Amino acid sequence: MSDPPIPRPSPSSVLPEAVRDDMVGRGQQVTRRARMWMSPGLGVKRWLLLFVVCTLVGAVGVLHFTWTGPLHFVATRWILWVNHLVSPEVMPLYTGGMALMVLSLLGALWSIMMLSRSVLRGTGTAPEQAVDLMYQRRHLARGPRIVAVGGGTGLSNLLSGLRVHTGNTTAIVAVSDDGGSSGRLRASLDMIAPGDLTDCYAALSDSPVMARLLLHRFERGDGIQGHTFGNLLLATLSEEEGGLSEAMLDIHEVLRIRGRVYPATTQPATLVARLNDGRTLRGESRFAAEMGEAQIQHVQLDPPALPALPEVLHAIREAEQIVLGPGSLYTSIIPALLVPEIARELRASPAPLIYVASLMTEPGETDGLSLEDHVQAITSHLGRMPDCVLVNSAVPPRDVVARYAEGGAHLLNLAGASRELRGRAVVLPLLQPGQARHDPAALAQALLHAAPKRDQG
């Protein structure tokens, strides 16, 4: 009795696991790219269809020419040769022509694809990334027109979340900072504070390398220690062009910005605070150090009649949504609202005005203020109440809350809020896990889905 045949392993079973995983991964990438090529709005399917139609019509034209023209004998011999390749008992003779037609069409498509890859490589674009770039740009170009107003890390954090949903974001950045690197450059070059602009450019830059370089802070070097590369770059462009307003187009092009970033004004201004004890403080860098137990009653810019860029005003008029914050109430959000032309356009805009509430009070600036007080401060300075107040519902870890409490910061919530404020509030979990700061992705999703239309009545 003969031994039973030994089962042979399938080719896939003898491959190492890493190789099989790599093959599966490559197959999934090919499938994903194919789906992206066929996705709506990419502008590919219509031209692919036109190519196929023109190819078929061209084939019919060639057939007509060869059959009715001087090459009739060539066409006859060609057809007879193809017929020899097909067995009439198995399949109709015309299937030979269909097979050749399909093969030639596939060959034409392959040649176009290889030509495109050569062109892309010649322009410095990796062919495997082309569909991703096209998809992103077409998808982002159809995104909502959002204007974000403020400054500090809060605004740049928001922009980093919005950049994956829309390429139509315009950031209007407060530039009254007079401390740190920004303050030094502002005092020595008589320019607007560049620090918050740098953070926003980095958040929206399509180049990870450039974003990292913009935020690089020099730890040594006579005259440049403490400055960021981005601040020095903006200072250089301001000197070269005679001001940042003239350098805006160059900045957006050089930094590959996904959206637009503009200063609230192009002229240096000082933030002046009037306190409830009768004192006046000039310069926001003095607030935390000199306020003591007092509270801010009102802030203004000096000089008050500051110009705004035409691009800023146009962006507000075209906005589908206007976002204030997140950020420091009196030193990031309200200063941008004090530019007269910006305030006028914001009051007149039909777009919903959304205030992203701060997570906590800020020592030396908003001590003792409730969330209602924050909203009232915005309303009194702007002349328009936010249509929606986005409030975080997630609770940070106890150790994080305790650490902030030691520094004098306390959580903001709707406790004691009026019925009007509660009616405008949208409460959602917006925290980064284990931290007391907004999660960019959660915040962007909340803004895209939670905004009401402005009541025109």
C-alpha cells in the first residue's frame, strides 16, 4: 500500500509572517489609493472617462480607415491572423478583437500613469503621495470658511485641529504682546509683536520641518538668545519689506501655509488696562505682576485708531463661522476685538460667533471671574454677544487641578450662569487625556457640528 501523498503547503503559508504582513499592507495601500483616485471632487474620473471614450472612438476611426482605404488588405490579414488565435468552437471570433481592445486600452492607461510618475518625479513630488496631496487640497478647498480670533497657544492649538478639515481658515492674531522675545523685537525694531503669529504659522504649515524650525528657540548666542527662529524670520521680512503688511504674501508662500494668518493690526500698539481700584496699567506684561487683588474693568489699545488689513476685513465678510479663543481673555482675545474696523465687521457679520470658553481662570488676569464674567467682558468690548459658548465638560485629573490651584487657577464651568448663557452654551468633552488643555481634534469637531445660525431677529 503506497503512502498517502504529503500535502504541499500553499505559497502563502511558506512566506515569513513579516513578508505576508508587508504584502497585505501594500495591497491595502493600493486599494486605498484606488478609492481616493475615484473619490468625488478630485477631478479625475471625468478625464479618465473622456480618455476611454476618445480611445474607443479612435479605434473605430482606425478600423474605418483601414477597411475602406488603401490599407484594406492589411486589415483583412490582421483579422484573419487574430481569428487563428480563437477557437470558434469555444468562443465567438469577435472575442479576440475585444481582448486586443482591452489590452491596448490598459496599455494606454499604463503609459499615461508612467508618464505622470515621471513628470511628478521631475517636479520633486513623490508619485505615491500625489493622490494624497490632491485629495487633501480638493477636500480642504471645499471646507468651511472659518475665522479664528485670538492669540497665544490656545489659538495655535485650535488651528492645528482645524487644518485637517478645511484649508479656508483665517487666523486674526492679537499683536500687542510686549514681553519675552516678541517684546524685545518690538522695542528694538518698532514692529508688531511676532510671537503669536509664529505659533499660528507653525500650526498651519504644511511642512513639518518648517513648523519645527519656526518654533526653535535659541538657547545661546549674543543677541539671539531667547528668540525663536520664527520671530527672527518675521522680523527680517518686516525689515526687508518695510513692514509685515507688505510681507504677508511672501510669508504664506514661503511657509506653505494651509489657510491664512494675519495680524489684527500692522501698527505697534500698547494694551492699557483700567482696574477697579482706579489704577491704570500700560503693557500686558505688567498685568500679572502688578494687578494684585484688583480686577480689570476695561482694556483699550493705544493708539486706539488702528488700521486693519483689507484681507482681514474680507475674510470676516466671507466667513461662515467666527471663533473667539481659546486663549487669555484680556491679553489674547479682546485685544484683537479692539481694532475698530475688525469690531465693526464682527458686529455686522451674519456668521455665528462662537466663544471657546477658557478651561480655567488665569492668575493675574481673570482671578475671581466666572464664565459669565468672561462672556460679559467680550460682549461689552465688542458690542455683540457670542451666539454660542463652547464649554468643556470633561474633568482634568485631580493632581492636575491641584497643581493649577496652587498657582491660583480654578476651573470654569456653568455654575451660577444665567438662563441666557445656559441657552447659548454647548457642553462637550474637549480635554486632552490627562491634561488641562483643549484637544485640537475634539475642539475642531465640536466647532464644525455645534454652531447655530445667528438669530437675525
